[in-house]
Amino acid sequence: MTTIKSYIANSVRMGQILEFEIAFPDEKRLTVEQYLAGSSREMILNAAAFFLGFKNHKSKFDDNREFLGMFFRKENNEVANQIYDRIRKFEKKGVRIGIINTYSSLKLFEYFFSKPEEPETQTQAELEVNLFKAYLTLNSEFTKKQSVAFPSAQESDEELKIPMMMFCMQYPVSDKSNYDINQIWATQMIKSIYLFQFLESHEKIQPLLAAFLAYFNCQTWQEYLKSLLPLTTPAIKSEREAHTDIVVEPGEKFEQGCAFIEKFMVQEQDELDPNDFLTIRAKPFYKVKDGVYRIIFNLFVVEKVFKGVYFQLKHVLEKEMSDEERKQIKIKNLKSFFGDEFSERILCYKVMESIYPDKCIRFSGKELADMKINAAPDYYVRKGKNIVLIESKDFLIAADKKMSFDFNVYEEEFGRVLDYEELPGGKIKPKAIVQLINSIRRILKNEFYADTDYYYKDVFIYPVLLTHDHQYDTPGFNELIDFWFQDALLELAEEGLFIHHIKPISVINIDSLIYNQVGLSTEIPLHEMLNLYHDNKKVDRQKKKNFKSQDEYDQYIEEYKQMRMSKLIPFPMFIDKYFHKQGLWKLPPLLELVAPALFKE
């Protein structure tokens, strides 16, 4: 067990990206525009797509010597060697330096895609050096934006300072760098089938589904997915770390194939949204020539399978349908409808049933509402003396706020969405955390009438915030949510309630339950997994120490920070590593629904 704990704890590390000032300390930094004036637009776009084709884990180009050797030609060897020496000198201070990062690669693509072609005045050797300098300029601009994180995190409570420093520094980019592309593809596929089955069967939304299919010139949603999937498979199968091209084969379906993919293609006239790469997320291909389309970023292509469907439906509703057609759709807010009717009532229920299949008492939120239990949890499970309470929240933070790196912005946004909202007239609208507290109060007072066959001091309660997007799988986020939860829990203690068996709140991405469904249903139930998770996260009390020098004290503080950071592992990362290490992972049987649903004819 010790080896597993240490293996998992060491998964959260801090590194630093190479800034212009480290690589070129004697030069004044110019702008990206100045470095890349007179360069080939095609070559720069190719380079950006090439960088975005690197693996986000265990890339051979994580080795700086390997990357520099690949990037620079022979005549620029001296420049490459100088840069490498400066990196090594800096790394001797104990900080790992990386060159390529997703943010800068996407920014490079965005910047050059929207520029017209201009005459080439730089030689290939000059452009190579200037492209590298331009890239490091983007790195420096990124770290400047990121620098807001540290001072803003210091404004948080003492016990949150290290978690919030980590969270604020990583949250804007975590979803674009910390992911498993195969897991994303598998869970996107499963959720997509459930979503289209839901859209097809729900009368309110059928006109929108029909308009969506007409927009893509597809007769059925099965045809739509069968056209989309071949565009995603190269993104997950490619072993080569480079850009990936999709080639539409000549023939009678050539025009139809091109028309389909061009619905996902960024156009030169498109105005690129500066926040969180929203335009490239929506359109993750660009055209190289007739019939040849290049993937900009693999992750964004794979996310078209499920996550992109909501945004495509929104686009069709707002831009492609007439006012008359819109009137047929009796939905006030598409996002709320998705969150309540699909994410909670379909996806959450099916997934919870799959991981607690038998030998337990379980109720969905709908079943509890039918029993006239007001403000009930979204899902309730009791297995023996263990109660799991689920609040499912399918939400997104505005892109400009997400990209702020600012604790004060995050505290306000997440507090309003997940803790409680202050309404006019001093009223309070409870959100997930307060809703969980209210459910716990009922259970401890034996007022949860759906299930009262237990003694309140015997049960252990596991509160869960179930999320629906991997951007919240960022180190530090669970600590912020649990800080608010523990604060609210004190109110129950003040009421004289027995709170000693209430576990810390766990933030769980529903994808991690889908992907690890087999192990959770047959080997180790979710509540036991949560015990292991929180044991792994515990911070031992520090013994008082006498320091002989300032250096010794500084070293102790640095080691303490590293230890604290290693404890900030999000639950999805913890369960993935634990299951693979223990040999518990098996392909989710939910994937078995894919083939019958797509090929039912």
C-alpha cells in the first residue's frame, strides 16, 4: 500500500516553461509580429499544428536536448547549444524547464491564421531562430498572465494558500494539458450515444435535433456519428508526434465528405475569440488544400463527439433556424435543460446504477421527488453503513473569467455556482454545497424518510460533487470546495448534530466513474475508493523544529510546499493510477452500447 500511495502522490508536480529572458538574457524581447514579419504563413501554421501534435504525457520532446536537436538545423547548432546550456544552468536550481506548452502553440496558430500571406523575406535559417524567439515571447506573455495567481492566492485563508496557488496557476490551461486522450474518446462516445438517444426521445427538443441533422446533411444521428468518428480516430491512434492530416478520398462521395468536415473547419474570415480558444474548440480543423484538412489540436477534435454537440446545437438554434422554427422549441435555457434533463436525469442516474448495481439501497433524485421529498439530493446510495450523497452540477465558467488566473474571480464565480447565491432582498439560493449540508442534516436527524433503517451514529456519509467537465480536475479545486463544505459543516455541529462520521467532500468527474465502472461495481465500491483517496490526501501534523540557519529553514519550507502540492491530486487522476497499478481496470461495458446503437440496422 505504501508504494501505491507514494506513486500516486508524486503525480502532482510543478515545472516552469522556458521564457525568452532565460534563453536570450542579453537581448531585448521584440513582439511576435516583429519576429515573424516576412515569414511563410503556411510554415508557421504547420509548426503550430506540429507542436500541438506532441503527446501531452511522456513525449520524446519533453527532453529539451531532443527537441532542440529536432528544431534547429545544422547551421544553427551554436544557437541551440547556447540555449541548452542556459536551460541546464537554470535547472540546477531544482526547477524542471519545458519548452513547448499548449497555450503558446494555440496562440501561435491563432495569431498566424488570422494574418494574410505576405512576401517571404527571411531565410529558412533566420526564420528558424526567429520562430523560436517568437514562441518564447508567447511563453513569457503566458507567465506574465500567470503571475497574477501567486499574489491573488495569498489573499485566501492560510490553509488554502498552497492549494490555491496551484489551482490559480493551472486552472486556465489544465484541461488542455492534463488529460488521457483515449479515456476522453471512450467517455465522449458513451455519453454521445446516451445524448442522441435522449434528444431523439424528448419531444421538446426533437425539432432542434432535426435542424441539427439537416445542417450536417445527415438523415439520422447514427449517420452523423458514423461520419464524425473517422475524423477522430487519427487523433487517438497517431503514434507519430507531429501534425495529422485527414484526406477525403476522391470519388462520388468526395464533395459530401468535404462539406461535412468543413462544418468543423476554421475559415480565414472567422473572428477568433481571444478567450480560451473558443473558435478553435468549435472548429478544430483547417484546410491545407482541396480534400486535405489538418487537425489543429487532437483534444478539440475528440471533444466534438459529445462536448461539441451542445455547442453545435446552440449554433444551429441561434444562427441556422428561423424565428418560426425556434418557436417550436419550448425550452427557455438550453444549458439548464441539458444539465437537468440529460446530465442529471439520464447520465448521472445510469452511471450510479452501473457502479452500485445491487446489494444496496439507492434512489434517484426523481424517485425522491416522487416521494414528495423536497430539495432531495440528485442521487442517494446506502450500502451497509455507508451513505453516498450526490449533487450533480453540469456547469461552465465564462471563458474570460476562467482565463483570469485570479483567485478573487474564481472564489466569486465558483462560490455563486457551487456554494450559494445571494438574491435581491437578502434571500439565499442554496447550491450544491449547501444542498449537501441540508441533506446531511436530514439524515442525522432521521428525517430522510426514504431510508430511515439505520442509527445516525453508525453511518458514514460521503458527500460528492459530481462534475461533467475535466477542467475541474485541477489540483487544488477539491480543497477549495471542501474548505467551504467544512465551514458549512460547523453549523451542523453548532446545532448539536453528530458530524464525526462525515467525510470530506469529493469532487468527481463523471467520466472517471464511467471509465472505471467495472472495478467500482465488482472490486472496490466508490465509498471505499473515497476512503483511500482522502487517506492519501491527509497532511501529517508538522513537528516543531529548531533551525540552525536561514538556509535550513528555507529548505524545510520548500520541502513542505512540495509535500503539500503532492497531496493535491484530483480524484480522477487518483483512481486512474490506483486502478492501473492494482490491475483493476477493464474496458467499460457501457462501451458495448456503442456498436448496437450505431449499427442497429
